[in-house]
Amino acid sequence: MIKTTSLPLGRISLLMAILIWLALVLVDLVRIFGMINNLDSGISEEVTWILEILFFFFVYLVYRHVFWKNRQADFLTLIWRGVSTGLFAAGAGLLTELIYFALGESKIGTDPFLKNIFYHINFAWTSAFLISTAFLWKHLILYQKNKAVVKQWQVFELSMLGALFFVFFNHNNFDYSFLFGLVILLVVSILLAVNLKWIPYLNFKEKWKTLLFLFLILVCSGILFYRVLAYGNEVKLQINLTDNLFIIALFGFVFAYGLFSFLVTLFNLPTSSVFEQKLTEAINFQKLSQSIKHEENEEQVLDILLDSCMSASYSDCAWIELNPKEQIQLKNSHRFLDQPTQKAIASLIFQENKSWAFNASTEQIQSIRVNHPVYKSALHIPLVINKSILARIVLIKEVKEGFNKEMMSIIGTFARQACISVENHRLLNQAIANERYQEELKIAQRVQKALLPIKLDHPDSFQISAYSNTADEVGGDYYDTYQVDANHFVVIMGDVSGKGTSAAFHMAQMKGVFQSLIQLGLKPAEFMKKANAALSKCLERNHFITASIFEIDTASHTFCHARAGHIPTLWYKANEKSAEFISIEGLGLGIVRNPSYQNHVHEKTYDYQAGDLLVLLTDGILEGRNEKGEQFGYDRLKNLVEAKHQLSPPTLQQEIIDSLHQFVGGDGMIDDDYSLLVVKFTQPD
Amino acid sequence: MLRIEKTKEETTDILHLIGEVDASNSVLLDQSIQEVVQQGTSFLLIDGKELGYISSAGLGVFMSYLDDFSERGIRFAIFGLNDQVGEVFKILGLDRLISIVPDKSTAIASQHES
């Protein structure tokens, strides 16, 4: 496109247009001089035509530039430019008439040279007016462009270009070819003149102004056209620049489009309020749908909604009532209505309409008759979010049956849009809250991971490995080891009932209790009694903990074991080449919360051999289920351990977890925390 | 998935548990027991014939009522548990605190004995 900064194209074109015009005046005066004195001036009429075409061309460039610069201006400003040029041109023409009227039949008054200079001035103004108005029309025609309209316009421009050079073919005679060309151009102009889509976008006031401006343009072009014709008829011996197809066709185009626009604008006046209304509705709708994006809150959405509904239905007054259950507050809930009147109308509506309640299931917009001295009809709009009524809007009119179907449907759309906005707003807030909650959970997860030991205490005489996984971010499984002295080691595993956050908190308490008691060097049964007493004080009534404890004596190759409701430990005995679950009675911790618990827990000491394995686990492993609903169960674990007993604890542990996952498969589930601790006794040094 | 059906035979309230009790629906079980306890009962039986699974949260519900039952003199028994579910009660040691019997007639007979 044109770069106005680098080259002042507009000014250069203007300068060129003026220079060419001067040259045209000079050439024509010389030619007239020749004609009057019957001398051959040596200048053929083609020179005049070429200069004329060049003049048109540069005027075209000037206005092209002007319109490029003002392409964002509104219609009225642009039309006003056309009007002002027309007024100048017509004014110049009338002034010339006036001067000649004053001069009368004096010598100057009949001087052909002076007359020609005036004629050239008028010609220049007329051309400027026509070309600028043509540009204006182009802008309006192409306001809502599609391919067809652009094509039409291009055809028109090309035919006008042809008309420009028509003079060489026609030699300025008014013959049939001229008429033929004119008819074609007028037909194209009239076809173009139906593109009037800019008019509906004017509001009522703008339409009136447009009518005035169009009228002025029509008058100006009428005056100028009359003068062109008058000159053509009046002067015989002159050079005729204006009996040119280009000029006449432009007149036709300017006049036709001006007339069409004028009439259509005029007939659009009565319905313009409807279009304005629709436009307002569209804007309101957009406002509602965008209201949440602009960080507006729910009150503002409801505020916009109330205004939109009122303007869509021409209501006289309205109010919005929130469901008392809602948290939000509205500052401005009444429009053109005072509290007592609102109360009176509300009670009238209630008499008329029994479904008038927030718990009513009605989601329909209802038009209601009102028996009030002033107000005669009401429209009840429930705003429904998630099947519960958020609020209701009541629109009131002074006329009976004041709400038609179209109003109700557009208001329904507004209401739905507003509800969606409010709902989105709530969902967004929820999502943010959720996000924060997730962050907190991640922290909890990290803290909880730290509660499990990284390093497990053990001597060279046994190997140990442990693994724990949670169903949710945090869980309730726990394991730990403790070295009492050179030959005594304690291994413990615990499981809080339930899973998730509550289990995780109890797990932390369990660790505290276990770590304290473990220091005391208690025997397993005694340890469980103390643990039960301590945990009974801090567990919720419906929560309990199960635990297994092993006190391993590496000097005597024995372990002393107590079980508090925990899944029995699997013991692989190397010399028997088989495994069994150690069955020993024991009640979970926190179930009996009094000293009678001591009757429910027992301990027993067992001898172990090198090569023996202890597999401590939580119920999550046994209760892992496949898609048929079968549990992993005791037997699968037992068989697996018997088959793989030669593996080292970490490998065996991995083997168990892998086969659990394989068993559960993609469609099964492990819906619980699960943990595993493997101890393998090795050959004494 | 858990469905609880309540029936009453003479002075005996029976809660029939159908499905599985886990952390998500143990509240239902809790509510049902609560209702029965508040209406006043002397003998509460749990029919576990169609109980497929019970998680520790479900066990926690029974456990939390044990003191309540003994304070109010309510006799409580569970019957008809399948092996797998029975094992869960046994491992936790609840079989020592709750009367777990094979069938309803045993449960009712045991009441008359005492």
C-alpha cells in the first residue's frame, strides 16, 4: 500500500493535478484563440483530451489518498466531506452565473476567453466533486463486502476506465455509441446502488443527518449537471470538456446511489429503533458472556442481566430477588421501584401464582397478570443453576400483557447466559480452591514420606527391604526398625484403618507413639498394651490401628513376636522349604480402650534358621482385586514366596509387587495403601 | 455398592447388608445402626450372607458401637459371613468381642440361652 511517510503522494498528486489543469487552461485558450481567428494553433484536440484524462487521473490519486487516510472515519464524517466538496463546486457554479448575470451583455460578459477560464474552474470543481463522491460511494458500497460485490465494483471501475478513453473513439459527439456506453454504465451503477448495508447501522439521529447530507449531495449534483448541460447548449464555438462519457456516467452513478441511499434511509427511519434494539441486545448478550472474564463478580453479572432484561422488554420497573440461601449481596436490586410497591406487587403475584417460591421446580419464564392500580403485567424469570434457583427477576409493565414471545425468548437467552456466567465463575473459584488443596496435599505427601525411614537398621546377619505405596496422596501405612543393642533389633509394621488424609494423621501419631515406646526396651506384648493405651487417647472412635512387632535376637537366633489385629506375617522356613502365616491371637489397637486389652494380646518366641524369610505386609496387598473381583489373597503370596525364596529381599519384594500388579491388571484395582517389608536371615559370620 | 435392608422379627432388629462396605459407604452402615439404636432395640443382628467385602472403615463402624451396645444392654451378633469376610473379623480380633455365628437360628438360640 501507499506509504504516506516516505512520499507525500497526496500532495504530489494535488500539485500535479493543479499543474495539468493550468496546462489544460493554457492549451485550450490557445486553441480557442486559433478557432476565433481561424488560425491553425498547431495543437490538436487530442492534446486537450490527454490533458483532461491526466487531470482526472491525478484527481483520482488525490482522493484515493484522502480516503486511505480517513478509512477509519465514520459514515457521517465521510459523507460530510462529499457534501462540502459539492457545496464548493455548486457554489462556484452559482457564483459564475451571478457574475455573468451582473456583467450582462457587456464586452467582458461575452468575452470567450474569460468565459472559458470560468468554465475550466467549474470543470475542475465538478470533477473533484464527482470523483470524491464516487470514492465515498465506493466506501459505502464495500462496507460489508463479499466476493460478488467486489467483482461488481471492479467491473464498474474497468468500464469507467474505458469511458475515460472513449473520447478518442467518439470525438466528443453525442451519437448512438455515446448513448450505448452511457446506458451500460448507468445499468452497472444501478446494480451497484442496491448495496446499502451501511444504512441500518446508523442510529435514528444519524439517519436524519444522513438524509440532510444526501439531499445536499443530490441538489449539488443536480445543479452541476444542469450547468454542464446549459454550457453544452449555450456555447457553440467552445471547447467542450464536460460532454464526456466519463463525466456524464459519473453523474449518473453519483446521482443514482445518492437517490437510492436517500430513499432507503428515509424508509428505514420508522424501523430503525428495532434494529437499534437488536444491536443493544447483541451487545448486552456479549457483555453477559464476557462479564466473568473481566474479573467481575456475580453481583455485576446479575446487575447487567437486570438492565439487559429491562431494555429488551421496555419494562417500566423491575426487581431482582436472591434466594435467601445464597451468600451474595446485591446493592441495587430495585429499578424505578420503591420497597412498599415491590412488596405489594409481590404479594399480588403470590395470590395469582402459587408456584411463586424459591423451592418451586419451575424453570420457565412466566408472564403474570397483576391486579395493581398502576402496574398491570409482570414477567417472572427464575435463574436456575444446578437445578436450584439462584435468584428471580421480576419485570413490571404498566400495560396489560406487555410481554410478547420474542421478548420472553431473548430474556430467556439472557438469563441462561447469565446463569452460565455465574456457574463458570463458581467452577473457576472451585478449581482454584482445588488447586490449592492439591498443593497442600503434595506438601502433606512430602512430609509423610519423610516419616518412613530411609535407612533400615539391621546387622549383617539379616537383610531387610521395605516398600510402601498409598492409594491417595497420603496414607496410613507405617513401618520402622530400631536397634536396641548389639544383638537386639525391632521391626514393626502398622496400618491405620481407612485411607487418605485422616489415616495419614493417625499414622503420624502412631509413629510418635511407637518411637517413644520402642526406646523403653519393652517386650512385644507389653509394647502393644502401652501402645493401645496411648493410641486409645488419640484415635477417633471409629478408627483403629493394626500392628505387628518383631524383636529379633541375632545372638540366640530367635524372634519374639506380637500381633495386634494385623495381617499375619508370612514366615518361610528354609529347612522345611515351605512358608506359613504366623497365627497368634491379638486384637487391633484402639478397639478396646481400657486395661482389659491385656487379655487380648499375646507374644511368642520362635527360633529361626539362616535362609528363613519374614514377609510383613498390610491388607492392601492381599485385597488387591482383579477384574473378576478375586483377591490376591494369602495363597498366591505364600506360593510366590516359596517359589522365589532364594531371592534377596529387594528383588523378592519387587517380584511380589510386580506379580500383584500383574494379577490386578489394567482393569482391576488396589484401592488401599499397601506396604511390604521383607527380612531375610543370612548365614552367621 | 452397598444396600441395607432393615427387618424386624419380634424383638430382633436385623440389618441385611448386601454388597460391599468400604470407606465411601461406611457412613450408610453407621446411619442404619444409629437409627436402630435410637429407636430402641434389645437385639441387633447383622445378616452378612450377602456381604462380599468389608474394609477397615466398615470394621471401624462396628467397633465404634461396641461400647454403646454394652452400655445400653443391646445384644449384638453377626451371622452368615462368608469365609473371606469372617477372616477379616478374625484377624483383627473382633471375633473375640462380637458374637459371630454361622446362621440366624444359632444367633437367636444363643440369645435365649443367656
